[in-house]
Amino acid sequence: MITIDSLVLYVSDIKLSEAFYRQLFQSEAAQLSPTFVSIKCAHNVSIALKQNTALTPPSCITGGGSEISIMQPSQEAFLALYDTWKLLDIEFAQVPQAEVYGASFVVLDPDRHRIRVFTNDKVWSYF
């Protein structure tokens, strides 16, 4: 099996996106170059941010066409993360709602990449 090291997101403002993800994941960033940073978000996975004006080869793709998915083990953990992120200055595309698989909410980064948090916990009373 192949091991994924990082997910690379193309961003329009490397400093703004770095600050967003450092705050969101409560993790420091490693500057790999002036236009490329890496932020650890799990034991063996990082989110890498690449300034979109410095891509080789160039790309016209921008944010919003995919999402990062974060599973929480319980409704309590799911709601705790939602409550924590509500205190941050971030945009929610979707507040917690019941889904067929459990519950989810979605936040947007400065380039409109989606970060979906979900739980398979089937307790619906909060919604």
C-alpha cells in the first residue's frame, strides 16, 4: 500500500493560508520555501500549501473543488470541535446537520477549500 505524506492545496496568499491552517489545526508550519509550507495535521499526514503563482508546471485550478475530511469519533468530540472552531474567525459553509451517515459541518479556508468534519455517531438530538 502507498503511504500518503501530504495533501497539497494551491493558495493565493501563502501567509494568510498558513495562519488559517496553523490556527485550525493548532500546529506549527514548516517553511519548505518562500512559496511552500507544510502543516502537520495527523500522525503521518501534512497539509502542504503552495503559492499558486509559483507552480511548476503552472495550473489554472483554484480552491473549492475538493474537500478535506476529518472524522470525529463521537458526537461529543464532533460538537466540541464545532464549538472550538465557532470561536475562530472562519467561515462556515454548513453548520452541523444530520446526514444519512451521521452528522457534519463544513468550514472554508481563504481560498474556499472545504474542510468537512463528520461523525458516524447517530445521535441526532443536537440538530
